[in-house]
Amino acid sequence: MRNPVREKFRATQFISLLVICGVVCALAAPAIAELVRANASIGVDSGVPATDAGVRSQENGSPANASFNSGAELAVMVHEASGSPIAATAMVHVYRGGTTPSGQAATSDGRAVFVVSPLGDFSVVVEAAGYQTARKDVSLPTAQRAQIDIFLQRDLSAGLTAAQGGGVPGRPVLAPKAKEAFEKGLQALGAEKLGNAEKYVGEAMRLAPGHPDVLYVRGVLYLKQRKFAAAQEALEKSTQLDPVHARAFAALGMALSDQGKYEAAVVPLQKALQLDTTVGWEAQWSLAKACYQVGRYDEALKLSQAAREASKGRAPQIALLVAQSLTAVGRYEDAAVELREFVKDHGERAEVTTARRWLQKLEISGKIEAPREEAKKQ
């Protein structure tokens, strides 16, 4: 027997299902179209082989049509000073937080593409024979597609031009299998997947035990694992094999500092900054801390102030080292200003407790005046 109520309910369900399907299709259409365009651009539908740029992107874990729900796609365009894409091959390095290697790739038609994860602040360093090394910082706080442009200036002092040699002069080339393991290790290290990084970097070490870049990355991995003595050993070998490897010298200085060897740390950190001024504010900060620990307070003050300015707010705790250095050179009121501003602007940070304690000590010792009640209320 027909049940009018039940038939009406089924009809309502069917109409609702049609509406839902229509909405889903409408929402999915742009994504499907984008996927078709992306696939077409690398020759998936047409049967045409992928371009060199697409292949290089895939080798670096960053295919052009990648889904980056937890990461971001970063395209780096390298130009001559005139603005045209660089004709020579340039090597592009990406560092997470300024220090952790996250990937590297050679340019094709002046372009290199990366997928970086997790999100955050990155430094991009570009090297090419016959050009000055260039660096640019980029912030990627959300999953997105981003592009940055880097312009290279000719290095007139270089004996080897890009047209003569191509690539970075004097740098040994990794064999294909070692290169693959090395790049996978970089990706894992940049993503803070230390277990995977250890696996791939270990494989790269087995295949290329005397390569300075492999030793450098192994040293950085040891730093993250807090194996400071092992990091020091790997990084010393890297700098011996490549005496102009600025980042290896910087990491070596950090490994020495982490062991309390501050006097020894000063030399490689200074060397890093002499070799490459773009090595970053992290090296300046580390050198400032080492100088403070060995009683070179004027240098510590200058370096910590420079590091804070270069960091552009990414490491507000540098202000505490600035305050320490100001106190050490007898500028107590200036130190108090630094500490009060830090407490005011960064009340959520754990270091605020330390800043307040320092202020109290300065007040108790009579080196600064206690703030008036009106100032306290403000």
C-alpha cells in the first residue's frame, strides 16, 4: 500500500541530495580547473615531457601542482642587475629561521621553486659564479603561493665569470644518488623531521663522506639533536674542506658556544661574517653572546644592537642581551629603558620574568631610580 507521507519524505530527500551535489560541484569547479591548468602546464594531459623547471621542482619536493595544506610554495626568480632573468645557472638555498637548511636547487631560466613546511620565516641565499652572493628574507605565515625576486650584482673581483664557468666556482659536485639523499635530508631537516633527516643525511655521508655541504648539514643536524661535540667535529671538517663556507663557520661557532667554549667560538663566528655579510643576524647574535661571555662588552653591545635591527622583530629576546651589555659598560639607565620596553611590549614571553628581576636588582643596587607611581600606573 502506498504511503503518501513516506513518498513525500523520499522526494524531499532526493531534492536535498540534488541541491547538495550542485553546491559541491560548484565549489569544486575552480579547484578542478586549476588542477587541469597545472597539469597542462607540465605536460600531463598533452603527453609532452615536463619542462626542466618542473623536473627540478619535483626533485626538490616542490612540484608545480603540489598541494601545500601544511606548507607554502615559494618561487624564486633570479635576475641580472638589469632586470632580465640570469642566463647562467645560480644555486638557490633556502634556510628556515635563517639557519636551518630547508632546500636548495639550481635555477632554470632564472627560476627555482620550493615547497616549504612548516610555515614561518625563511632566508633565501643565491650564489652564482661571477656575482656577489645575495640574500632576501621572506615570511610565509600561511599556506600560499609566493614569489620573490632577487637581483644579482656582478662581482668585479671574481676571476671566474658566469659565462666562463657556470655554477659556483670551486664547489665539488655531488653524484646523482648522493644529491638525491642530500636534498631529501635538507627537506626533512627544514621540516624538523629529525629522524628522516638522520636517515637521508647518513646515506649522503656514506656516498659522499668528504663533501663540505654534506658535512655542514650533518653538523646542523647534530646541533638540533644537541650533540654539540659531534656537531663541532663535522663542522670543523666542513670548514677545512671549504675554507670559504660562511654558514659552516657560523654553525661551528654556535656548536662551540653551546659547549661553553666562548673564546674559541669568537674566531669562526667572526670568520663567517667576514666571508659573507648576508650570513644573517643569527651569527651576529651568537657572536655578541660569545663576546659578552669573554668580557668584550663593547663588541657585544654593538653586535647585539645590529642583530636586533637586522632580525626585524623576529627575535625580541635579543633586547635582553642588549640590556646586559649596556649594564656591563655602565649605561644603567639605558639598560633599564630596554628592559621596561621589553616587559611592556612582550608580556606574554617567558623572558619577562628575567627582565623584571634584572630591573629590581638595578633598583635595589641604586644604579637606577625606581619608577614613580604615575609611571607604574601607565
